[in-house]
Amino acid sequence: MAENFDPVGKVDYDCYQLSVREIFRGIVKSIAVTGAFAYMFYRSWMGFLAWPAVVYLILKKERESTIRRRKERLALQFKDTVLSAAAGIQAGYSVENAFLEADREMRTLHGRDCEMAKEMAWIRKGLNNRIPLEKMLEGLGKRSHVEEVRDFTESFAIAKRQGGNLKDITQRTVALTGQRMEVEREIQTLLAAKKYEQKVMNCIPFLLFGYLQLTSEGFFDILYHNLAGVVVMTLCLGMYLGAVFLSEKIINIEL
């Protein structure tokens, strides 16, 4: 039975398949965005020729955002799991039993459907098949693509195989990992306000355009349906998209 068990697991946290609902939501959003741009910059249905590119970019961004949020959840849940396991080791449990006990706490804290609950169910199955704990944790570290998880699992595996003091190593690694995650969380908290400001600033041109359309009807008519106007509006569109792209790069700091 053991030879049929894959200790590496199945979930790669760097991959995600959008659900039908998420795809539908992205398509609706892309239609609205394309319509807004087509009307504001060209006032022509020809602007919808860019719709395939828009829907691709929106679905790509949705997928990347989902992957990032899932990794953040996994990192937080993994830290709580290791903290609970370290407390179990301190209380006298074996390393394997400490992690199994941590599974119950994770289900209480984060729910039965959380990422670590699923991983711990996989680990429990592996232990029943006599797969070494460190091998399964290493697999999780590689699949997670989260630096904190990978660093801990690699350190844990080396200590376990070389007969190191797992109790001290686990507690020291947990402390360092916890400190790093706290710093990252503080940075994300500080950036949250800036991200909100960025979203507001992205909407300002459309709000100004709508205001002028209501208060000064015909103000922009000279910019539509003529070659000079198309060139000017295309340049404006390029500068706007460049500014949005640059602000995204500045705000989305890779920690």
C-alpha cells in the first residue's frame, strides 16, 4: 500500500484553475472595462476589438491574485500549525504525534476546508503508510512556493535526518519564521492604504470625464472620429496604461 502513496502530494500552490463562476465574473468585468475605455477614448464600438486582450489580462490578474491570497493563507496556517506542534513537542509528544495534534487545532482555528487541514490529512495518511514526516513536509515546502514554509521544512528535514535536537531547532525556527511573517504583515498593512489610493487614482480620469460630459456637453467632441483626435486619445490611453502599470509595480512589493 505504501508504494502507491505519493508523499509529495498533489496541490501545487503556484498553479490555480479558475472556476466557471470566476471566469464568468471576469468576462463581465472585461466587457464593462472595455466599454468604458472604448467610449471614453474613442467613442466607437471599434474599441471592442481589444476585448480579447482585456479579458485575457483580467483573468490572468484574477488567477495571480487568487494564487497570492492562497499562499498568504497557507503561510499563516502553516505558522500556526508549527507553533502548535512545537508546543506539543515541548509537552512531551513525539514529533509525528505533535503534528497530528496540531491538525485538530488548525481545523478549529481555520476551518475544516483550510489549506493546512487538507495538507495535514495528507500527512496523516502518509504516516499511516509509514512515509517519513520530513519527506512529506519537504514536499509541502516545494509545492507551496512560499519561502518561509520551504525554509522551515528544509531545516526540519536536515535536523530530523541527522538526529539534531528537534525541540530546540523547531522552536528557534518557529521564532525566526514568526518574526519574519510579522514584519511582512506590518508592511502589507502599511501598503493597504496606498493600494486603496492607487485604485482611487486609477478611477479619477473616468470620474473627471463623466463630470465634464455632464456639465460641459460636447467638450470632448473634437477628439473623436478624426485622425488627429484618434492619435491624441491613443497617446493619452498609452500614458494612462503606463501609469497604471508603473503604480502596480511600485505597490506590489515581493516580500
